[in-house]
Amino acid sequence: MNIGQEILQLLKEEITEVEYNRYIKQLSYDPKKSTSDLAIFYAPNALVLNWIKSKYTEKISHLFEVKTGDRVSVKIALKNQLDKRKIKQKTEQKTIHSLLNPSHTFDNFMVGGSNQFAYAAVKSVSEKAGILYNPLFIYGGVGLGKTHLMQAAGNVFQNQGKNVIYTTVEQFLNDFIRHVRNKTMERFQEKYRKCDVLLIDDIQFLSNKEGIQEEFFHTFEALKGVGKQIILTADKHPKKIAGLEKRLQSRFEHGLVADIQPPELETKIAIIEKKCEINKVKLNKEIVNYIATVIESNVREIEGILSKLHAYSQLMHVEITIEFTKNVLKDQLQENRANLTLDTITQSVAKDLNIKPSEIRSKGRSKNLVYARRIAIYLCRELTQNTMPQLAQYFGMKDHTAISHTLKKINELIQNDEDFKVKIEELTNKISSSS
């Protein structure tokens, strides 16, 4: 696998499978004509070429820099029709390039109850490097904005003229191994211990790697000792990272630990509206609300869905309506729903309503339990192929007529109560997208 193919595989992890297969997969890399600062890809037709040029050349260039450490210009040309003229390589100023994504700023980060504390902490650190909260440790699930926040601070520091290093643990490890093999560890230490700000993503991958943990500990101590700022991200709290040395865990917790939770519905709606504005995609309120209920937690999915809708709309020359949106996304939802079981649905409803799954299936008649049981029955009927007699048996009811009565009650509520209808839609799509 050549470097171009590796970059496209990295991109695959950040976009939807449909988008990758329809567009990115059709690119081919030219290793012979590409150079250290120019990557040449071929597209099969003008539609694919123009779509990728408008959406992904910057991202591909950024991934090259992350992977190789070099700033690379990206050229997309039609297959077998590359201009015969000599390609003029862009001359760039002799500046030190960090791996920061310039589009990651505080201004375009959507703040809500789920991330407000982490946002405030990172913003404060960006104003007083090395003084407040050092280290700053941010943790949370995939696609919730940890890297965006970290790099937003990095961009502020870089604009202040500070020497900023952003890297992932994987890149840090590869760098370490290369310098060990080349017997140039003094260069490695000079690079990481002389910076003003060190930003490291996915610190959980230090787990059980004793050699690199030892080196990172000394790097951490060297920077912290002279008041240099350190910001780290992980998918979990330092205490829950198995295979992490106690001394590192202790130092990570010594600063400030801030978590990012999955965004609530209002925040997801605000994020979608902001992404639409940035990407010049026009969606009405109904479509925005629908997409917000489809996505459970991974905010990164939003851009993939918007790109998919925009591409379908442009290529098929149709307006983006709610029906069009549901049709475009139906395969994605159906694929998720195929794996749903009565247990997973009941557990999801119980978690959302803060009661026990066993209580939903019990004979309890309190108002809260009846409400939860009705919702669970409705969703089990809608999202699985189980018959009413099967549902009656699962929920401990007399027979299918009890299920039929419950479904009738729920449908009446959906028709007459808009808030309840939105709640059902949110739960439906949350459960579907998490399967």
C-alpha cells in the first residue's frame, strides 16, 4: 500500500461508508508523478473530480501532514488526462508547519450543556498558557469535539507566536521508534521538550506500552517543570485507562480533568444549523430536527450526512425535502435497525427514562412505569419484526389484545401531543443509530 492509499484509508475512518464508496474510493494515487510536497490523484470523471476538489482537498492535504510531517499540496486530475505541461509546484514561505487544522476554532465550536465545562476550561487555558490547569485532560466518546477544542487552543497559541506541537499518541510512538532505530534520541527530545505547548490526542493508546510511557513521563516532567502547557485527550477518565502507570495517572489528574458528554437535542440542532451555514447547505427546520434525532452522539456523523444530502441533491438536481432526506438515509437506518432486539430497545428506553429494564417488564402500575412500558412496546413493534403475541409474552401481558390497546393509546398521544411525538422520534432514531 502506497502513501496515497494510506491517506485515503485514514479519510475513510472520518466519513460515511456510502460517501467513501461513491467518491473517495474512485480516486487513484500516482506515486511516480507525486513528490514530497505534491500529491497527485486521478478521478474517473468530472463530477467526482469537482465534488472531491470542493470538499476534501484540504482534508487530504491535512492527513498527509499528519502522516508524514510534511505540508503537501493536493492535485486532483481527470484519469489519463493530466495536463502535459509541467506542474508548477507551489512555493511556500519557509515557516514551521504544525499539524493543526486551521478550521478548528472556538468561534465555530457549538457550546451546550454537554460540553460547556470542557469548553470553558480550554478557553481559559488558551488565554493563560501554563498558568491555569496544567495539564488539561479532556475525555469523552468518539466525535464529540475533543480534538476540535484542543486544536482551537493550539491555533490561538500559534497565532501568539508560540511553538505548538500537536500529535497523536500513534504519531508520537512512531516518531520515538524511528529515532531509537536511527540513534538520534537527542533530536526527539529536543523536539518535544523544547516546545511551548504540547497537544496529544488519544492518550489511552499509551496503555501497556512501558517504553513509550517512560519517555512520555520524562517529556511531561520536562515541560511541566518550566511551565509549558500540556493538553491531552482520551476516550475515558485517567483512572479508567487500564495499563497506565500510576505516576502518569497521578500527573494527569493533578491538573484539571474535564469531560464531554454526548450533545442534547438542542445542541445537536445548533450544530447542524452551524454546519449548514459553513457548508452552504440549505435545510428547513423539519429536516434539521429529523437529522438531529437520527444522530445519537457522534457529531462527526453530521458532516457526513450533510455531505451525502448535498451530493445527492446536486447530482440528481432535486430539492432537499423531508421525504428526500428520509429516503437518502433509510438504508443507513434500516441497516442499524436490523440488529435491534427486544432487550436492547427496552434497555435504551429504561436508560433514557431513568428506570430499570426489569421494571418495564414487571406488573407495576405506577404512572411512570405505564408510560415507559407503552413507549417500549410501541418501539419494539416499530423497530423489530416481532408479532403482537410475541410482544405480549415478552412484556408479561395477557394476550395480543393488550398490546393492541397499548399501541392505540400511543398513536393517539403521537397525534395529539407534539412534544410526545418529538420524544418518540428522538428515541426511535437514537436507538436505531446506536445499534
